[in-house]
Amino acid sequence: MTWLITGGAGYIGAHVVRALTAAGERVVVLDDLSSGFAERLPPEVPLVRASLLDREAVDRVLGAHEVTGVVHLAAKKQVGQSVEQPLRYYRENLHGLTVLLDAVVEAKVRRFLFSSSAAVYGVPDVRLITERTPAVPINPYGETKLAGEWLVRATGRAHGISTGCLRYFNVAGTALPELSDTGVFNIIPMFFDRITRGEAPRIFGADYPTPDGTCVRDYIHVADLAEAHLAAARHLAGLPGGQDLTVNIGRGEGVSVRELAALVAEVTGNRTEPVVEPRRAGDAARAVASVELATRELGWTASRDVRAMVESAWQGWRLRHPVAPIG
């Protein structure tokens, strides 16, 4: 079968492309390159540069490449930006998904894997977040992901499409330096950015009800996440039409922001003491996944630890910032 990967030239998408192609799956990528880079893709993987809002382009790629399954990653994903630009996020994330699903139904594609997020849960006060934890998103980004799940499942039931929704926790690291995250929106590159500019890393809030007072998060290596997509894609091939699987993708282990800062200091060799700033609105004290369902249903378990995430991310950062401190 042939998989269409939307957003396949992005940070996560490029890792998913490589995981699927390495396993022998045929892949074609659709990406508008607004945040992705064509050079991230293997030369043998076809790239169609187009927006999901361009229905004619979507129809053409589904037909010309005889697509039989879709992995949908293309989306806007900055939480703060979504608060400032909700109309943009609903247009790109939900209307784009509607256009894609419409085309998928018409082309009789029978497998659809959706990139969701732990942001659908909001700020639950639980030790481990399971797939049954109530989904109460607190920002437009999380809302578009939850509504996207609803739309994917409803379309699958109505049209006999096997669907899956993967709720990612905090993605970090890289499989290759050239595939690393180029944004400075997640905590590890934010630490690197401050260090590179000779500034102290920032911790937002140190008075949470956690062992060291800082937020606790579940970090997942992007290479493990890519392997989870491969496992889920193959799982969908065995599901009856109209069936859905929604699973958390994480490690099931919590790491505090202060612990992460200490590890970054160790890896980079820069031991500047972090500065503590006020809490950010909407940050949960603890957000750690239960991964039992993913292990049971997909036969998948994350294998890379947080040190591997930081070390690989630092290699990628150094590739793009050669004047960064040597560690």
C-alpha cells in the first residue's frame, strides 16, 4: 500500500517518513513547506508542494500515487499563537482536515492515522493520564485536536475507514542532526537558545505541588514516536472498516523541568543556574501518560531515554548554531 504523509517535511513528519520507508512502506509527502524543509526527505520520496486547503491538489496526489492510507500530521501547533490567532488555527487545523477527509472518502482510501496531542486533556489532576481521562482542552490548539479526533472517528464510522488517533506527549530529540527541530517553542530548544545567547535558562514556576516544585512532563523521543506511527499504520491495516484506536504516545515516566535543566547543563557543559520566573497560565503541575494501551494494542514501547533526547537535540542544535558552547 502507499501512504500519503501530510506535513511529511516537518520535524516529526520527516522522522515518520524515514521510519515507514525503512520498513519497506511506499510513501508520498504533501507539504506546503511553510515550516517544513524539502531537504529533510529521502530523494526517492515524492514531494507534492501544496496546501491541504487546495482540494484539487489533494485529489491529484491521492489518485496519481494510488494512495491507500493517510498519516495526517500537517497542522499549526503553537499553543500561544493559537490563543492569539484562533481563526487561523481552526481554518488550518480543522478546515484543512475536512478538505482532506472529503477527498479521502471520494478516493475510497481505507486507512487514516491522525496526529493528535496530549493538549486535548487540558490540565487534569491525575497521576497518570489514560485515554479515559476527560478531554477538556484549555486553548484553541487543543480544541482543534479534540474536534479533529471527533471528525476523524465520525468519518471513519460513516464511510468504513479504519482510523487511529495518536495523542503525543512532549516530543524531543532527533534521529539525525539534520532532522532536528528548528523551532524554539519547546523546552529543550528553549534552554539551548538561552545558553547559546549567554543567558540563563528559564524555569516557569517553582512552587508546584511536585517533588522539586517544578512541572513534571512525559518526554518522548521523536524516533520512538516515528516507530509508533509505523506500528499504528500497520495496526490499522488489520482493523475492520469503521473501527478506531486512540492511544497515548509517551514513555509513562515523569521528568521535572529542574531535572531536565540539570541534564541539559551536563550534556552542554554549560552549568549556568536557571532563573525562576512566574508560572505560565495553563501549565499543569504534572502531565504523564499511561502507555499501557499503546503497548497492548500496538506492540510498541518507547526505548530511548531523556538523555538520548537531550544529546541528540544538542547535536542538531550545534549543526545549525556552530558558535554554540562546546559540551
